[in-house]
Amino acid sequence: DTAVSQTPKYLVTQMGNDKSIKCEQNLGHDTMYWYKQDSKKFLKIMFSYNNKELIINETVPNRFSPKSPDKAHLNLHINSLELGDSAVYFCASSLRDQKNIQYFGAGTRLSVL
Amino acid sequence: GEDVEQSLFLSVREGDSSVINCTYTDSSSTYLYWYKQEPGAGLQLLTYIFSNMDMKQDQRLTVLLNKKDKHLSLRIADTQTGDSAIYFCAPARGRGKLIFGQGTTLQVKP
């Protein structure tokens, strides 16, 4: 009964490959997010979807493409992986009310070799 | 400079109080959050404060907000070894965007 779940937890792959990370939330939230945490622990938002509509799209290479099939899912597809993509990727969700408290998944550690 | 700045490391003894400080640049943030990240885990919301408040207390946690100086602090009373983690302050911008810094690693020594 995990609230925000991401799969896989670990992903090791070669440069140039294409990979996807999946995220699902069972909290009934209407907004989902993807964050990237680098090796220095900086956490930065990448994308946000509200009711399947893209509302935040930070300066992210277009090799990264989020897809939201429904309000409970937000997947991240990455094409032509590069060494610099190695990081921990966190999914989060919230109810878009005044407080907008975000709940985070456990993260996916991506290592590009 | 960075949008959110925190000291990188804080070490305290078990039972002492810990104070983690944060400065930020965007004065329009309506809500400011504190998150905790344990090793290998996601971020867990600890507490938050609305921008028209100066202080909020929640059990062992006290949040102080100085809007004029754009300074936020988190005080943990009676710090325990289980409080060892990375603590992030995160002011909110529009459309639910949270701005994080590098976080403060809190080490609690027995």
C-alpha cells in the first residue's frame, strides 16, 4: 500500500540506450512531478503534470520525455542516455490545493556506464 | 548565487537541540517546507509554515521564519540518533514548484 511507488529502484545501463522509469500514486492526487538529485544532493524539478496536462517543464534536454497516461501515473522516458544523466530520480505527487504538499517516492538510482 | 542555501553539515550530541538554517531568495513563496531524507530513501515531509506566520511548533520541531531577511530555521529538540539524515528546506514558487538546495546533513552522536 505504498503511496508513491517508482520502478525500478536501480537502473544500470550503457550510454546510448533508451530507458523508462515508472511512477504510480494511490493517494488520489491530481498533480505529479519528476525531480533529479545529483551527486551533490541538489534536488531540481524537471516536470510537473496536473490532470495529465504538462504544467512545469524546466530546462531539460528533449531526450527526456514524460508521459502521463492518467492522473495516477507519470512515467519518464530517456533516450540516448549520457553519462551526465546518472543521478537519483524522484517522483512526487500532490493535491493542487493551497498547501500543495508533495509526497515523494523512494527514488530510482540511474547509473549510466 | 543559489536560490536556497543551507550549511552542508551539522553535528550534535544526542539529547542536544539542533538548529538548521536556510536562506532563500524568492520572497513570494507562500508556503515553505522542511523535508527529511534518510539514506537510500525518498523525501519525507517534516513540517511547513505559511508565509504570514513567524513561528510554528510541532512536537519536537520548531520552525522560525524571518520574511524580511528571507531566513528559515528548523529546531529539533532532544535530538535522537534516528534524526540523523539530510534536511532540506524548500520554499514553494508558483504552480507547485519547490526550490531545493543541497540540504544539511545532520549527524547525531550518541
